[in-house]
Amino acid sequence: MVLVENFSVMFGNFCAVDDISFSVKRGEIFGFLGANGAGKTTTIRVLCGLLYPTKGKVTVAGIKFDSKDAEMAIKRKVGYMSQRFTLYNDLTVEENLSFIATLHRLDAKTYLKRRDYILDFISFARPLTSFVRSLPGGIKQQISLAAAILHDPDVVFLDEPTAGVTPAMRARFWDLIKDLARLGKTIFVTTHYMDEAEQCERIALMRTGKIVALDTPDNLKKMMFPDKLYEFEARGEISYSYIQKLKVRPEFEYFEPFGLRFHAAFKESSEVEEFKKELESDFIAKEIRPTLEDVFIRTTETK
Ligand SMILES: Nc1ncnc2c1ncn2[C@@H]1O[C@H](COP(=O)(O)OP(=O)(O)O)[C@@H](O)[C@H]1O
Ligand SMILES: [Mg+2]
């Protein structure tokens, strides 16, 4: 559904996306992770036909991105929920959706059918005459999703769709994402939430314009942590300086504090027991499976 080969985007002399290649299958939930400025939004804008790539080959929903005509064709095939909130607050839900329908040149009958189907899909239970500004944040995001899929696109690009949304609403939003994938839609989503990334079939980790890792969440964990990972949990209060002193110890291959705990991988497995013993009075240690947060930290630190 998406095929990107040696693709770069320059803004003047600045390289925002630097020679990336990847593909996304039909019906896949593909996650894009990376710090702010990594190049996620720029990539999405190209794949939606809003920005021309400086270099490389792009095919979306079978359409090669090589002319202005292709740009129009791609826009019909893709839905885009932008990182910025794009609904009109001072219009009603109905007015917003019918405006989007006009942009996509949907005829009245198709529009009403799609509108009712999608509002039912997201279980929108309020009056259509509700002003967008009166809706809670999570519902607004669902209406934005409805707007992005109104024209029944094959590929849906969601750029930080749950930023600033409550945990319950984030979970609800992800149920919708999974339903869409089950309907055969291809989902391309960016997020800063690791619990969300965990729900993607594959994830690309992006750093300063490059993809530094791309695989399933499980494979990324295995790849980044081939050896055992331990969690040390403080038995009581510990000071910040205590953790800082531990951090510089030479035994660690990986060390990351999380509040009163830290995760650690060791250079030599023979050092583990001795270290555990040394810290026994202050910390309880156990072997754990790495989280995606560990993977993310490690990838962005080491490559
Ligand atoms: N239109 C633009 N002109 C110049 N630089 C841009 C433009 N859009 C984005 N950038 C820069 O490109 C880099 C990647 O931005 P972006 O794709 O928005 O990253 P992300 O979505 O991962 O946070 C950033 O350094 C950003 O400042
Ligand atoms: Mg962005």
C-alpha cells in the first residue's frame, strides 16, 4: 500500500528526511516513532501528496508519485489526520463534515451515506448540530478521524492523533484504529505513547531524518536487548545523586532510571550477581522483558 525507496526531503540546505526506504502492507498498522523534529510529519505530508519529495520513489495505493496528476489521485486514496487540529471550532459537526465532503467532491447521497456510517462507526451519540468547540478533546479527535475517512480512503495517515487526550479516550481511539485495519484500511500512525506503539504491527524508529530501526515490537526488543535486562526497584526512598552515581558504573551496557526504579543490562553476565548483592539492601532486582520505552531510549542513544 505504501512503498518508499531512497526518499529524501530537503528544505533549502536542511535535510528533514534523509534517504529512507520502507513499505507498508494492506491492512497493516504501521507506527512511526521519533522525537520532535525527527521528520515524521514531513514524511506523512509527502505520502499524502501535500509535499513533493526532493529525491526517491514513492508509491501509495498503487499510484506512483511522479506528476501533478498523481498528486490528485493520491489525495483520493489517502485520508490525513493532521497533527494540528483542523476542524472549525465555530462550525457544527455537520457543517464540518459537509465542508470536507465538498473538498472531496462527494455527491449529496454518497456524503449522507458515508456520514451516517462513520458517525455510527465512531459511536457518535450527540446531536449533529453540536458545535465542535463544545465537544471534549477525545470526541473532537474522533470527529477529526471521521473527517479523514469520510471519502473512504485506502490508507489513513494519523499524525499524533491522541496527543493530549485522556487515557480512556486514547484506548477508545485505538479500538477504532484496529477496527479500521480489520476493515482492510492501511494505517500509518505516529505517536509518543509507548503503549500505543506496542499495538502497531511494525514500527519504524526515526531519528534526525533517518530510520534507525524498523521491525515488529517483539523483534525490536530482541534485537536491541539480546542479553538479559534487569529491573532494580528501590526498597525505600533513594536520592537522585545515588542513581546518578550508579549510572556511571562501568558494568552497564544499558542503564535507564524510571523514578524509584532503573533498568539495566550488563556488559558481562558474570557481573550481575555481584552487583545485585552489593545493592541488595537498597534494591530488589528481577529480570524483565524490555519495554518499547527501553528500545526507544537505547536506539536513540546508541545509533
Ligand atoms: N516547511 C519547512 N521548512 C523548513 N523546515 C521544515 C519545514 N517543515 C519541517 N521542517 C523541519 O524539518 C524537521 C522535521 O520536521 P517534522 O517532519 O515536522 O518532524 P516531526 O513530525 O518528526 O516532529 C524539523 O527540523 C523541522 O523544523
Ligand atoms: Mg510531527
